Amino acid sequence: PADASDPFVNTAEVTCSPVGFPNTYTDEASWSIELFQPSIDITKTANNPFSKAGDDVIYTITIENKSSSDTPDLVLDTFTDSLVPGIVPPASCSPLASGASCTFTYSYTVLTGDPDPLENTATVHYHPTGFPNDITDSSTVSVDLLHPDYTLTKLCAFEPVMVGGTAVFNIILANTGDVDLIIVLDEDVIDASDVIILAGTPIDLLVGQTLNFTVEVPAVAYPETLTVDNTINAIATLPEWTGLDNILTRSSSDSCQVAYWAFTPGFWKNHTADTSNGHDAWKYTNYSTGDMLDDVFNLGMLEGLSPKGTGKFFEELNLLDALRFKGGSGLTGAGEILLRAGVASLLNASFHEKMHGTHEGYFPFSTTEIQTMINAVLATGDTSEMLALAAELDMYNNGLHTIDWSWDPEVPLP
């Protein structure tokens, strides 16, 4: 019986009488059986109460034979784990004498989508040597899964930025996970209270929190760059209480367009000494409307070709003629398109060379650089290269536009 005493004593009694006589005779016999109490205990622990997807949880299993001292050694039948299949306990776990124990470890890699909390159960099954009894025990451990995540965004605050000025970028940090983070940025930022936070300074980013900063970057001069480009990098770590040493990195980049002074082909065409508006922009350059194309450029493959509607060859036309070119197909059309854009760029560069004494910081190229680029492309006769350069120069020609017509062309601007 389940409540039998140990030792378990069993007594048999007999009573009998002779036939026909009243005499009664009795006797009894007893037998004592020593009972043993088999018992097994399993304990399962995790190396950290917290974990996250991609990390390993290390489980420690301790199996202890808590049977009475007279119990035969326990023999392991099975060991199962609800998450990690195929775990084989070491030889020290079977057979296991009364009072003995064994300990071993194994790991589980947390998967994206695992339930939170992550519960894991280990179960052992033993039997006493020579007996069929099933002796089992289980132990469950729960691990809280964290999901750290954040975004880092960098955006140009306003553009264009003046050369020699400052490009301002907005920095946005947002904690999109379920655990606080400590963020370190790789450049100085200015917080909402106009306090400068130096690079490398830890920044607390709480769950659900968004922090806004700005970064200021000097706008350098042309022709080194057409934009102010900047990248910010962030390293996030988890609070010490999590016991996790994970590092989460983020990076974000953006560019601010830098302003430069430039005018379109139409502007130069419509602002000559002969136009009715009375404003001559050419006087602020080192060129005149009558300068011949073949004196300014090496026309190369365009020589002997006639732009549409002119009745003349390229080499017979001047800079103002080029600004009136319509463009078209083939080599002649590509030449018209390139020279129209190229003459405007040449005049833009010359404007700054004459009025500022330097092209740097005001237009991407000098007059010499523009002539070199155009001459090189015209020498190839490759229409795709000609059109590509024309598109690039057209982009440069669409800068800021301003002229104070009271400027003296013989007095450089500050």
C-alpha cells in the first residue's frame, strides 16, 4: 500500500478445531520486508533571466538522487527537453546512487518569433536497478525575451547652404524596441536645449522615446564638392541590469545642396549690351558676345558642320550665336546642345573670376576647366558623352541668380 510502514510486516494467523471436539488450536507467522523510497529531483536554471533573438541561453541541469539510502541505484531511461532535442546527459548521471547528483549544461539559440517569456522544460525518467518502477521529475525555467531596436535618421534641415556658411542636419533617434538603450554617437550634436553633446557621450534613450538633435557642418568651397555630405553613426548597448552585452549599430547619411551663383543660357542671351532691358551682364565677364567659338574652344569634329537655321559653320559663329542654338539629333544637334550649355558655364565662371578674383566657392569650375572638358568631348565626336556633359553643365548653370546692375565691372566685389 502507498502508506505502508517501513519495514513492511505481514502476519498470517490460523485457527482450527478437531472434528467433533470443541478444542481450538491457533498459530501465526510473520514476514518483514524492507521498503525503499526511490525519488529523483531535477533542477533547471538559465544563465540569464533575459535574452534576445540571436543570443544563446545556457541551461544548467542538476539531477539529484533523493531516494532512501537502501534504494538500488537509479538507472536513466530518458531525458527530454521541450526546446532542445537530442540532449544526452553525461555518464555520471546513470546509474545514480542515493544522495549522488550530476550536473551538465547545454544551450539554445533564441529564434525570432519565439514566445515571450520563453519557457523551457526538462524531464527525466529513471527506474531502480532491478525494478520496473517509473521515477520521473520535471523542471521549467522562464526567460524574459527583450527586443531592442531603434532608428537613426539624418536629414538636411534646409538648403541650399551658402558657401562658407554652415549646413545644419536634423538627427532623430527613436527607441522602437521594448527595453531602454544607451546610445553613443560619433560626432558632436546639439540637443533641443542648445546644449552641445560631445561625441562619445552616453545618451539614455528610453522605451518609446524620440530624441531630436542637430549637427552643424561647415560648407566648403567648390570645386571639391557640390553638396555638404555627412554621415552619423550610433552604437547602442543595453542597460547593465539586463546582463546582455549586445551592441546595435546604426548609420544614417544625407546631403545639403550648396548654393552657388550661376545663370542660365537664356539669361546670358537676354542680357547683352544690345538687349532692350538695358542690362548688360557680359560686362562682368572677360568675354564679349562677338568672340568666335573656334577662338574659345577646339571645335574638333564639329568643324565643317552647320547648326540648324544659321546657314554657317560652327567655326563661323560666335558665343552669342551658341546661346541661341536649338539643338537636335545627330552630331550637329549634340554639338549645339553642348555649346549652348558650355558657353553659359564659361560666362558664369568668368563672371566670378573677374568680379571675385577666383572661381572657388562661387562656381564649380574655372573657365580653363570648362574649356578643357568641352574640348576633350568634342574631340571624340561621341554624342552620348556630349549630351552627358551638356546635362551636367546645365545643372551647374541653374544656381542662384542675382546681379546688382550698379556694380562697377572694373571693381572686384568683396
